[in-house]
Amino acid sequence: MAGPLPLGDPAPTDGHLPSDLSVDPAVPFSAYLHVPFCRVRCGYCDFNTYTSSELRGAKQEDYATTLIGEIDLARRVLADAGALRAMDTVFFGGGTPTLLPAGDLARMLDAATDAFGLVDGAEVTVEANPDTVTPQVARTLADAGVTRLSIGMQSAVPHVLAALDRTHHPDNVTTAVAAAKEAGLAVSVDLIYGAPGETLGDWEASLDAALALDSDHISAYALIIEDGTKLARQIRRGEVPAPDDDLQADMYELADARLAAAGFDWYEVSNWSRSEQQRSRHNLAYWRGNDWWGFGPGAHSHVAGLRWWNVKHPAAYAQRLAAAESPAAGTERPDEASRTLERVLLLSRIREGIAVADLPAERRARVAGLIADGLVDPGAAMHGRVQLTLRGRLLADAVVRELTD
């Protein structure tokens, strides 16, 4: 289970948006559908997920119907606020969405589509554990309107998977990708680097295996140790080593070089695709600050600068909706300074970068120093944009601090 929810103002029980909220109909709208179930908890994970022993009254078989109740509420709320828009992207995340029957995911997608509509060419992604993807599952999802499968490969090396508490067999990644492609789905694979005991050679083997799958998109995330996780406790007790920053930097540089040589281009610090059309439009919606409604326990939403988050536990979530109440636990409207920090933090991570004119006025002169340090591309800066170099991607947090502190 994830850590505590953020502090904020009380959320209205009917879920209605503030009357003074001004929604721009031109801003794209997305939906995130959270499925909080996992067979086992990975040692590094701090997402809001639950194994069967932690559900305490909530039932997986009832989950789709419960979440559809929030979809119905969202449609009423957004319609009343004049903010009803068709969805540009939909993302089923978790947890492991494919632990639910594919038919349940299809019902949830049908309900969201009936409530909001989908723009032409909408992107609809489902995250999946390799062991849960069969040809029938892939076909059912494709028939329901899913366009993209994001497969949690993480590594191709058994001892690295074991260090991460991943239970799938590496061979099942190949069969899952094949099933998805046969069903006509675009495919992304997710990798994690820097696990305890992982060498540069191990990481190279995982990159080679991922490239051999001929997927459309690859994400590669540095392992981050989150407080409260099993892995954090193991490191604190000295049972396993903490990630080595220098080794992780070497792994990132290797990934960027190997992926570029295979025809992939980076478009966000941890994401590469074969073409602009194969980028994750849903993730870009977050980085660009678009509007989205997050459905499910612990899910976060953002509409026109207003943020809110749902109660965490599936049982509490179901109880709220059964009582015809919003599952929102809290809400906030960040001030201008917070919005500026977030805008720089998010936009600086993507290839297009952030316009110099959008930086705090007193920080624009610092771009020259970042260029001198090799962190920002000088050609892009000449055209008014801050775009990270390879070195800048490795030190992205330092760039953000320089542009905002």
C-alpha cells in the first residue's frame, strides 16, 4: 500500500466542482482507471495496490461495477460544470489491470466511452503483467477498443527479477508481446534498472531482449527506493546494497545509445519510441498539464487547476459510492508559485522542453550557465526553448532546481 494521502481541503460529498472553476474546452481530457489488485507485492513498489489478503471486505469481482459508479458520478459533475469533453486518452493502470477478467476491463471502457465519448484516434492503454496476457485476453481487449498494451517486463535476467520480487517468467514476455501484436495492439515494454545485484552486463542483456521483441515503445526507469517498501527495509538492515548512482548513470547512457541505434528516439527522460506517433499520449497529457479524471481507490484527478484524490482502500471507495457519495478524500488549488514549479518540473523532462519565456523572469538568465555546464542544448536555447542534453537528462532534478530556486 502507498503512503498517506496528501493534505488538502475537504472534498464535497457530491463531488461537484467549484462554481468559479473556468474550464477551457480546448484542453484535452483523459481518463485514468486504477485497478489496485496484485497477486504479490513487488519489494520496490509503493503504489496504492492490494493483495487478496489486504482487501478486507472489498471483492475483485465487484470492482468493475463499483468503478462504473464513479464514472456515472463524473459524468454528472462534469456536465453540470460545463466541462464534459470526449476522452483523448484512456489508461488502465495498477496494480495489475489484467488480473481482472478482460470482459470487466471492457465493461469499464464501454461505460467511460458512453459517458464521455472518445475522440477519433483516441489512445487506450492497458498495463499488463506478462503472465496474465493470453491470445484471448489480447483479442477481447482489442475488440473492446483498447489500442495499446504496456507490458511490465522490468528485466530479462532471472536474478534481477527475483531481486525486484517479480514473479513472471522471462519467456512469458515474448508470448505476451506476440499475443498483443496478433490482436493488432501497439506494444510498449517497461524496464527497471539499478536493482540490487544487477550489473551493467545484466542491464545490457535486458536491453537486447527488449529490442528483440520489436516493440513500438520502451520505458526505462531507474529504481528508486521509496520509504515504507520491503526493499527500503532490506537496504536499511544491510541485507542488500542501495542503488549506485554512478552505475545507474552508466545504465541510462547505455540504454540511450542502444535504443537510438535501434531506431528509438527519446521524448521524455525515461521514455523512447520509434516515431512521434508511437509516443504515449496519455503520459504526455500529464507532463503537459492537461485535464484528467482518475477513477479508482487513491486515484488523483486534475481539472482546470483543481486537484483531488480518492480514498485509498477499495472497501472505503466502494462504501462511498454505494452511499451515492463522491469517493474524493481531499482537494487543493495550488498557488501560482507551486504551478510554476510543477510546470518547469514536468515540461523540462520532455523533448520539446519549456519555453524560456515560461520560466520565472528572475531565473531566465540562468539558462546561459546551464548551457555552459552542458545541461541544456544551446541550439534550442537560441530558439527560445530549454531542452535537456543527455547530460541534462541525467541531472534533470538539478536543472529544475536551478530554474526555480
